Amino acid sequence: MPQIKAVLGNVKVETAKRKRGCSRHKAGKHKHDILKDETCLVVTDADGSKHNYCQESAKDILDRAEMDLETLRSDMRLTP
């Protein structure tokens, strides 16, 4: 049987080994870093560049992804 394509292959959870900048909050009054040993969401673009997101941003991103998946299921007339 053929393999199933993993569409979320470019997203993973990592524990920061050093301080990282949050890609969503990199400027302005909400600017902050992801600290060493903190869990973060890492999204890798097609060109190989990585974007790190703090836990607050990760929640928003995953909530949005969940809504997008629900829309796709609905459009395909699939039940969860």
C-alpha cells in the first residue's frame, strides 16, 4: 500500500538549547525571546529557513491550523 503524504512535515516542537528570538514577536512592545530549555514551535520554509515561535504564538498558530484542517475536511465532505 502506498505511503500517506505527511503535510505537516515542516513543523516540529523543539526545546531551545540556547536563547532564540520569537519570529512573531521580534519587534515592538511585544518583542521577546524564547529562553534556553523552553519548548517552541519550529516551522521550516521550503528554502530551509527556520522560524521559531514561543508557546503563546504556537497556540495561536496551531489553533489556526486546526480551523484550516476543519475547513479542508468540510470542503472534501469528510467527517473527522
